[in-house]
Amino acid sequence: MKNISRLDFSNKLKEKRKKIDLIDRKLLTLLNQRLRIALESGEIKKKRGEKIYDPGREKEVLEKLKLKNKGLLKNEDLEKIFRVIIGVCRQSQTVTF
């Protein structure tokens, strides 16, 4: 009985990991799409003579996300994650332009 139970748990874990891997691939695709659009936005800002960093826009993005957050993710963790994403996009805009 113990071997069957361990095997069952092992299979369940493998299935969960497959699902996580799929989600990670989707996230990667979305992050790259986000960065591409951020780079295009940076190009527009440069042509208009605007600064790359817009603290008001960043605050607006974070607040909208927190209002939409109805999942298990705590708002403070959501903000940490998106501050990194936004920071990477901003840094890429700065380096590119």
C-alpha cells in the first residue's frame, strides 16, 4: 500500500510540475511581449523628448493591478513582482534609447 501511495503522489507531483512548466512558458511569452511594447513606448517617449521613468504611470499600473487582484497572491507580493518587471522594462528602454 505504501508503494502505491508514494507512486500516486509522485505522479501527482509530476503532473503539477508539468502544469507549472506550461504556465512558466506562457508567462515568458507574455513578458517578452510586454518588453517589446515597452521598448516601442520608449521609442515614442524619446521622439517626444519625454523621460523614460514616469513615477505617476508606475503608481497607476500598480494600483490598477492591486484592484484587479482577486487571487491568492498578496498585494505586497504582487507589487514586488511587478516592480521588478517594470524595472527591467525601464532599464531596457534606457539601454536601448
